[in-house]
Amino acid sequence: MNNGPIVAGPLATHPLATEFASVVQRVHYRYAREVVGAFSLCPFMNDPASAFGRFCVVLDRELAVQPAKELVLAAPGVVHLIYPLFEGGCHPMERFANALHEAVRREVFARGEGAPPVHATFHPEMEGDTTTPQRLIGLVRRAPDAFVQFVPQGLSGGGTQFADLATLDLAALVASPKKGVALAKLTSLEQASLTASAREIRADRNASYARYLDAFR
């Protein structure tokens, strides 16, 4: 299986596009290992490659539903759409993700392909803390770049994806002995460590992306 990034978007033909996409993937694999994996935020994740599935780097400053829908439906399985050039806030990203999910849902039903995939939105400016399980979800979703995750319904084991944080049964996860730290039980020390790791990865992201972001302007 080829776990290299898929490069998409109007700037996908840029001479630095493939190289930049590999850097984006490296940074997000750090996020998967050092945040999601290190703090056991998903009981099903064994490694970044299987967790991310199809890793699509969308080189577009705008959020376009139609081409994104085509990427989601291109092949079955887990897909992540990463938008490293998007400079908007988390609320526009959430609205886009909801519109995209609705477009995917309609297409899946029109094709008679069964249940549509579930989705979750991630953004570096997500608000969250450990005061409640609901607030903790925002902390977990504070990724290096804005991205949307699509996971087929019923796919929940074998280290094949991040947990679907939009529909995750937090109470069941807390009660489960499967793996490490439960989402609702991060201590203040663990929260500080997680936040520090996320900050370090974000700094790596900014430094590593700098020359590419200038080139894509």
C-alpha cells in the first residue's frame, strides 16, 4: 500500500507541490504519534499511516465542496483532507465540513451505497480544555492544520483510524480498559504536556512550511 500523500487542489501542479505535501504529512504524522497516540486519545490507533488512510493535501486557499466531495468518494475507507494553505478560522472550516458531509451523504444515498461516512473537523484554533468531556474534544482536535476526517460507519477497530470524535461514546471509552488514558480523565499535568507537545509541533509546522508558503503566495 502506498502511504504517500495525495496532492490535490488548484496549486497541485506547482513545482514544489509534491515536496510540500510530504512535509505536511511528516508534521501531521508527528501530531498522530505525539498527541493522539502518546496520550491514547484514540483507542484504535496503532500507527499514523493506517490512522490517516488516504492522506490528501489540498493546495487551495479556498474551501470548495465539489472537488472535496470527489476526493472523499474516490475510494472506500478512511480519508483525511488537509488544507495547509487555508488561513480562515475554525468556524468557517466547520461550516465547510458540514456542507461537505451533506454533499457526500446525498451522493452516497443517490448511488445506493448504504450508510455515508461520518466526519469530524480539526483546526489549530479549536477551543477546548479538560473541564468537561465535550470541551476536551476541542483540545484533541487542535491539529497543526485545518483538516476534515471521513471514516466509514462501523469502522472502529484494528488501528485503522482516529476515533470519530463527533459521535464517540465518551462514557463507554472511559469505562473501557482497551488502552491508556481515557479521554475524560486527562490530568492537569497530562493536559499541560499535551498542550506543550501540540505547541512544539505547531512551531515545527511554521518553520518547515515557511519557504513553501512564500512560494505558493
